[in-house]
Amino acid sequence: MILISLLLTLVLSSLCLALVSPTLVLKKEAMFVDAISHSVLPGIVFSFILIKSLDSFLFDFFAVFFSFLTALLLKKVFNSLKISKESIIGLFYTFLFSIGVLMVVFFANDVHLDADAVLFGQVEYTVFDTLNIQILPFLNATHLKLSLCLLVILLWVKFFSRKLYYESFDFNFATFKFKNLKYLNYIFYLILSFVLIMSFKVLGVVLVLSLAIAPGLNAKLFSKNLNDMYVYSLIYCVLSSLIGTFVAYSLNISIAGTIAFCNLIFLLLANFLKTNSMHKN
Amino acid sequence: MKIVVSNLSVSYQNLLVLNQVNFNIPINTITAIVGPNGAGKSTLLKAKLGLTNFNGNISFFGKNLKESRSKISFMSQYQEVDWNFPMTVFDLVLMGRAARLKFWQSYSQEDLEFTEKTLKEVGMWSKKDSLISNLSGGQKQKVFLARSLVSNPDILFLDEPLAGIDYKSMQDIFKILKVQKEQGKTIVVVHHNIEDISKYFDYIVVVNKKIIDFGPVEDVIKRRSISKAFNS
Amino acid sequence: MLIYFSVLLFALVAALYGNFCVFQKQGLIADVLGHSVFPAVILSILLTNSKSYFYMMVFSFLFSLLAFAILNYLKRNPLLDKDSIMAIILSGFFGLGTLLISILKRNSSNLISGVSDIFYGNVSAISSYDLFFILWFSLISLLVYYFLRRYLIFSSFDSTFFKFKFKIHKLVDFIFYFILTFLVTLSINLVGIILTSALFIIPCLISYKFSKNYFQLEMISSLAACFSCFLGVFISSNFNSVPTGPLIVIILGLFFISAHFISIKPSKL
């Protein structure tokens, strides 16, 4: 029963991440996600100080709000410096993350919002977080939130992902031809913030980064169009999560760590397959 | 009826890239915008398309950009595009028809037919299912050109469409442009080469941070403005 | 006293090498190298059943090189962009570390203490053996820097010409990344694995607006790095609950903010 609940959480989270993955990879914003995941720490700690609970909806709301603000600020900063764009992001997120760590040390040291949990997440712990109304024995609040997230993302994929796909390909053309491209990006960052915050609690910062990029990246190697990207991402996500969880469970080691590491191995494998087939042609 | 640019100035971070530019382009011509590297040719194009901030005034046959946007199309510079994208040739050209779609709509039968027609016009129909990363330089530019034609615009802006392609492809592209001109379109090309200008273009604008000269090709050549721009 | 001297020397060298990271647009490479050290440390504890500093350095160095090699291997595929590759390598290696920690927790929980030091840096945990190592390596790096400097400046500002003119550019690159990898490994003591890139890139960002030539850039960035490390180490060693890494980074960040505002005020030159 616990195992099913665990698997459900994992699958829901990774599906959400797999669906934003193509856009992130095509926009080349992988390190941007890394930066966001580190920069939101002050926001999360601040939300925690305000709401005093990690599980309430209000906490999620504030955390997503701060995450969204941070993403926008990061984007603005990214575009401002001429010298080396990725360096300014490096400065920004290490600075914010440091502030966050000190905030944890000074204000929140007694609660289970400790630095390790922030980094690793504990997939196992969410099993014990329950909603007052329980639909089925093994469903809980986290599952509900993640399903809502998944629904929103599916709608977004259906209606809005295409224009961002075009924008990542040819920025000038898309900006010229399409109105409201800026707002589409804002919507995307809002959805991204929502997905990231939900997933951080479940999977931890590192695994989130891995699952947000790996499906899209592997898909890109084999895709001919946007639909292919999404299909391959979903297939990859399900396969890698299942394999990773199985390996972790058999060896009795951390699930998050195993999946993240497997994603690296799979990428190397996929790259090897792809470059070999390219040479044959 | 002309495309009129008056008192256009563009600056990036306190650096003046274009200074008080004034010129006009008559309807139904193939115009070249030439100048040395860094002269601001691409910037001029981007300003006209509203892709960069500027001071000054631009009108397209009497109307402003907002009103004429649907009748204008453009071809980006080769290097500013990610050619390793998961996209087929057909999808790339189809992208040109996306501007009219609302977010809940998908491509219509008319969109698909127009894409087919345009691809055949540029001679790339046989490659319609190829990945764009598998194309040669000349093929990429042709497909790119097809995308700007598929929406049936009145004005075409092309940013260095002939950079780095073979001679045969270049001839093919100019042939296509001539056909478009005969159909009544106005074509403006940012061109990197000053050889054979009179062979391919009717009109020319010479830029080097400001307007050196503009007008019909023969007049500008007679006035030796081009060599002035490149030697100053 | 030795602590301060070693740390300051290290900060100096980090800033000097870091300047080139920024100019070659490799700002986040220190991040990738830093994250790849995490599994190395855990693995060395697991395999040698001790917290020997020497083995940790050896493993860290090997893992960093491995991460770097994987990065270059994957970059050869034009479909994969550098950004995404770095993210996967970063998270992959870190995931390996997480995995190894769960094994460590199971088997020998007494060795687990102090592992969090490598996340955020803890200057109080640096032994005199480590200090000795840091000191000597910083000196060697400084010496090498003196010889590499000309080539690195050339290569950062006009790399195509550099590759064309100097046949030894591959050697220069190799030595640079070799030393950088070591420096990143050593910086773990001070700032921890997550914040490594900060120590290398922020000093450069602070100084580039004020420097009229490269020597000035070196001076100002080194000064900024040294001062921040000095202050960070001072505060951290007197207040034990405060981790060193975040402290140093915040000081560097404040420097940057003030430098940024100062440079906006004066009239356009």
C-alpha cells in the first residue's frame, strides 16, 4: 500500500516535469532551472516563516508566488549583462541561496526544513502527509495537488506550447509574427514555478533538475517534431522512473539519487546510439 | 507609394548604432541594403520590423507597422536560428502560416495546401519530411525563403539570405525573388556583397551608421557612393 | 595565523583563474566540477573507511576530470546544447552522491558526521594537513599562472586567432582546466560544493567595470576575493553555527551590488 502511494507520487511528479521538459530543453534554459531551484530557497523559507507549516495550501501559494517572482527577476538579470550571461546567473543564484541557507540557520533550524531535506527531498516522507478527506486509502493531498498540476500542464501543452516552440527556434521571426509572446512566457514561468515547488518537496532539488531536463534532452535526439518530443519525453520518464525505482528498491538505496544517476547513464547511452546511427547514414 | 523611414536613430547601451537615417523605398522593387560590417544594416531591418527600440518614424505605404504587420514577412539571419531543432522542412514552412491562428485553432487545409505550393515553388518539395539539420546551406535558405513567402505578404524583408551559400542556390533564390516581384511584391534585402548589384537589384540603400546614399542602382553606382561607404 | 594566510592566497589564485572562466563564458563550469566532487568524497569514505583528506582529494580530482571528460564527449553532438548537458552531469553526479550516502548511512553511521561541511564549507573543520596542502598548491598555481597568463589573455579575447597562431593552445587549455579542477576541489573546504562557482566568478564581475586594463582587473578581483574570504572566515570561526560558504558568498554579493551602484552614478565616460 505504501509502495503504491510512493510510486503514484513519483509518477505524477515526473510526468509533470516530463511535460515541461521539451520546452525547457528547446529554450536552452536548463541551467536557468538550476538557478531557480537554488534561488527560491529564501522565498520558501520566508513562506515557511509566514505560514509556519510545510503542508498547507497557503504555503504552496506563497512559495509558488516567490518562485515566480524569482524566475522573472532572474530572466531580467540574465538579459541585462553583456559580458557573460551565465556568470551573472551564477552570482545571482549563489547569492540568493546563501541568504536562504543563513535564513534557515537563524530562523528555522528546529523544524524539519533543514538543509539536507531541501536538497534531497524525501520521497518516502510524503506518504505520511494526509488530507482530511480521503478518497481512497492510498491517496493523499500531495496526489491531489500533483494531479491538478498535471491537468494544467496538459492544457498548456495542447494550446500554448507550439508558439514557444517556434520562439525557441527563431526568436526574431516569432516575436515579429506572434502577439503576446511575452505573456506566454510569463504563463510558462508561472506553471514552471508551480511544478518546481510541488516537486521540490517530493523529489528534492537535484532530482527535479534531472527530471526536468533528461526527458526532453533524450527526446530531442530522436524527434522530428514537437509531438514526437512530448511522446518520447513521456515514454522516457515512465521508463526511467520505473527502472530507477526498481534498482533503488532492490539495492535499498536512495530512490532520488538512483534516478538522477540513471538519467546521466541513459543520456550517455542514447548519445552513443544516436551518434553511431548517424555515422551509418 | 513608398516605404518611408524618417529620422531613425537606434542606440544600444549608449552607443549610437544608427544616426538620423532618412530614406524611402518605392513599391514593387527589389532593394538592397548594403554597407560594411557593423554598419547597422541588420539593425535597420530590425528597427523597421519593430524588433528593436528606436527613435523616429517608419511607414509602410502610408500605414504604420501595427496596421501592416499581416502583410509583411521576413527571413531571419542564418546564424540567429537553431538549425539543430527537431523540425521537418514542411513544419518549418508551415510556421509561416501560424500568425493567423488563435491558440485553440490548428492548421487548416488551406494552410497545408499553401505550404505545399510554396515548397514546390522553391524546389524543396522532395525534402518535405527531412529534418532541417540534414539540409545543406543553400537548401536551408530556400526553405527559409519559402516560410516567408507562404503567408503571401506584400512586403518581404530578407536578412542576408545569401550568406555562405553556393552560386547555383544563389541564382535560384534570385530567380524566385524576381517571380515574386512580378507578382507585385516589394522586396528588401540586406546584402553582404557588393558585386553584381546592378544585375539583381533595382534600388539600393547604402548605410554606414548613417545613410550614405539611396536611389536607383545605376544612379548610386554613378555617384560612387558604395566605395565611399566601404572606404570611410 | 596560517589559516588566514593560506585562505587569502587561495582566494587570490581562485580569483585570477576565475577571471578567465568568466571571459571564456565558462562561468558555470566550476559549478559542474564542484557538484561532481560530492560522490567522490563519499566514495573515498566508503572505500577507504576513513576520512583521509588525501584520498578525498585524489578521488575528487578524478571525478572532476571524469565529469569534464563527459561534458566534452557529449558536447560533440550538435543536438545537445551545453546548458542541458551540464544540468544532467551536475544532477547525475550529485544523484550518485546521494545514492552513496544512503549506503554510508546504512553501513557506518559514525562517519556521516561532518559530511554537511562539504555542502556549505566549514573553515573550522580544516586541519593543518589540509591547510598545508592548500598553501602549497596555491603557490604552485600562482607560479603556473605567471607563465600561462599571456596565453590565457590572448585565448580569452580572440580565441580563433589564438587557435590559429599558437599550436600549444591545447596544452594551455589542458593545464588551465587541470589546475582549475584542483582549485575547485580545494574550494570545497571554504565554500562547499554548491557555491563553488561564486568564488571564481563574482570577483571578476565586481571588478570588470572599474578596470581599464587587465592588470587592474587582476588587482581588484583578487582584493575583493581576499577581503571577502578574510571576513567570512573571521566571522565563521567565531560563530560556529554559521557556515563559511554562504557567508563568503553574501559578502562577495554585497560587494558586487555596491560596485554596481557606484559605477552607475558617475557620468558616461
